[in-house]
Amino acid sequence: QPVVDKFIFDKTVQPVSAGEMKRAVDRADSDGARALLVQMDTPGGLVDSMREIVQTILSSKVPVIVFVSPSGARAGSAGFFILESADVAAMAPGTEAGAAHVVFEGMKPDSTEMTKVENDAEAFLRSYVTRRGRNAQAALEAVKSSHSYTSEEALKANLIDVQANNDEDLLNQLNGRQITRFDGAKVTLNLSGARIQVLSVSMRDELLGWLVNPNIALLFLVAGALLIYLEFNVPGTIVPGALGTLLVLL
């Protein structure tokens, strides 16, 4: 029975999730899976991690299907770049993708630096969207003007290949379809009767993913600052102060 490995990407784009994606691709290759199905729901994240994930997908030996689902999910910002890099890009009804304009946190770049960053992001997107046979102009609108697309709009604009209700519907639509890999090779997807095997995430990655969550990081920072304040204002509170310093460093 053919197997399709499934990786659930429902977090921000950051170094931990980039590592998880790399291990999922390697696992699908070692499993002999017919394809790797990535169920995506992300608000976006870091540019460097996004580039790492895109490079992983473009160089994958196994066809990668990125599916924005279930209904209500999104491929925002960096997630849009990842969606467009897939061998097969798909969305469920009631999902959205786009709003991929580059933003800076904690600083305000000058106009020259901002232009350089925007041009770099646009060129990176064009470099693979065109080779995937998708609408480069529509894709660039998501970067230039933060445009977002519903699943219907994305399908009509040739930004995705399939609109499907669920995993089974998606695989049924893709069975027998010929796709062109990034290296130009033609591959026919034979997915009839395929068993979907969900890849588990290690405890280490779960913990690291929890620690890099911006909300958790903010709580650590606040708690650490309060404990350090306690050390300076209440004599003999060395342990809370040390713990506070550790939390701030985390």
C-alpha cells in the first residue's frame, strides 16, 4: 500500500519549525513515501527560517504538497512563500494566503534599506514561482501591497493548483496528475489507496517550539525582570534573582 507522510505545520516560522520541516522531508524520503503532505496553518515568521524551509522543499527528493487547511487556516506572510514553493500548492475552502510584505520588529529602517529588503524578497519569490508555472505577478502583489487571497481567488489567479475539502479529497484529485519538479523532471503522482501516515514531533522540538513562542518568551521576560527586581529590593533573595536572570536569558 502506498504511503503519504503528513507533517502538521501549525506554528510560526522560526528555526525550530524549520528544523522540523527538514526532518519531515528526510523522513518521507527514507520511508519511501509517495509524497509529503504538509498541513499548514501559520501567521508567518522569520525571513531566514522561511528561506531555509523553501530551500528544503525545492531540493526535496520527495514531492511536497502544501495544503492550507482546515477551513479557517491561513498561510500568512512567510507561510505564503512556503506555499508557493511546493510541488503542489492547495487550499481548503474558507482559508486564506498572502499578506507577505516584509516588516521589521523593534526598529525602523531607512528607505534605502527597506527598498533593498523588499526587492530581495520579491526576487526570491520570483525565482521559484515562475519555475513552478504559477502567476508571479499575483504572487508579488502579496509582497508589494500585502494582498491576501481566499482559496477561490488563489485558484483563479493560478497561485495554487487545487482546492480540496480535506486530505482524502486532495489525494483523490492529485492521483494520476503529472507534476514538474523544480529540476524539470516530470513525475506522475500515484496516490490511489494511499495511507496517510502522520509524522510525530519529538519531545525536544515540542519543548523548543513552546519556548520560542513570542507570548511565552514575553512571560519569561516579565517574570525574570520581576525576580531580579525582588533580589535588589529584598535582602537575601539570591535564588529568585538567579532564577530571574535565567528566565531573562531564555
